[in-house]
Amino acid sequence: MNSPLHAYYLNNKIKSVKCLHKKLAHATPHKLRHTGATLAKQAGLSLEAISEALTHSDKEVTKTYVNTKDTVNQTVGDTAFRSLKK
């Protein structure tokens, strides 16, 4: 809990979800970063806090993560998250 995930582990879990749920929109770990940033902003977190969580040194980079087209639909994200918890 609260520890970084290895990229191999995360990619493997996403592939598993894709195999089980073929109708889900295409998702990648990077899209999930965008989605997380957008949801955090919608939840009221400051851009500074989101930037720190994403380990960005420049808030301008973080601005590109918030409210971009490179996000996963929240329903799809919720479904994927529940599948990853299994």
C-alpha cells in the first residue's frame, strides 16, 4: 500500500483486464496518470499538490495532464480499478 508500482506489474495487470473485458476503452499506465490528475483536480486538489504527486518539477507540465483528451472514462477506470483489486 502506498508504494510505487513497477511498470512491468502495472502493464501486466492492464493486459489482464483487457483480456477479461474486451469492450473496455484502450487504457495505458500513462492514460491512467492523466485520468488520476484530472480526477484529483475535480476533487479539489491544488495544481501544486497534483504536480508533487506526479513528481513533476514544473506545474506547466501538470496543466497538460488535467482535463486533456488523454484520459480514461471514469466508468471504465472504475471497472479497471475493481478488476485490479481482485
